[in-house]
Amino acid sequence: MPRYRVPRKIRSIAARAIDYNLSLPRSKRAAMKKEGSKIVFGTGMKTARKLVRDDVDEKQLRLMSAWFARHGASDKEKEARKDKTSKASIAWALWGGSAAKTWVNGTLRDIDRKKKREGK
């Protein structure tokens, strides 16, 4: 599966979000989940690391598109993101922020057009 080059701005947003998130006490961090008795990184931190490493394929782009569709349109989420220290705001940045939402949707549109032309 082909890889897609992540724009520098998005890599930077994700890197800053990782650093900020890790600087917080565990109780304040975004993208953490409990597995048994352990607290581990969730999908947001894993996605941010993939963005920073420039390691994104179509499957990851589709996952990101679904996440942005769930979290981007909600008025409650938008309100929560106004506080830049909120978990909602940190999570949004871990996924690359609004720049990533635009890039992901455009890249998927291009992929889908190409598949349609090729009859796939």
C-alpha cells in the first residue's frame, strides 16, 4: 500500500502536541486508555507518532477521516477545543488539527478519483 507524504505543518502540529501531552500529569493527558491495570497510549498518540514519522497509508487516512467526521462537526467538541489546554484540544492537535483534516479529505478525494478512473 502506498505511503503519503505528510505536510511539514501537520508533522509540526503533531510533534508539539505529543511533547505537550507528555509534559502533563497522566490524569490530564489526552489519548490515554486503560487496558487491564495499565494505562497505555490510545489511537491519538499512535496517530500523532505516525504523522511525525511521515508514515501514513490509505488505511490511516480513512481512520483519520472518520475521526475528524466524529469530532470535527460537534458543537460540544468545538466549544471544548477553545480551551487550548483541554483534552479535546490536545487530541485535535495529536490528529494534526484542522490542517490535517483538510489534507486528509483532499488526499482521499484524489485517491478515490484515481481508483474510479482505474475502475477499482
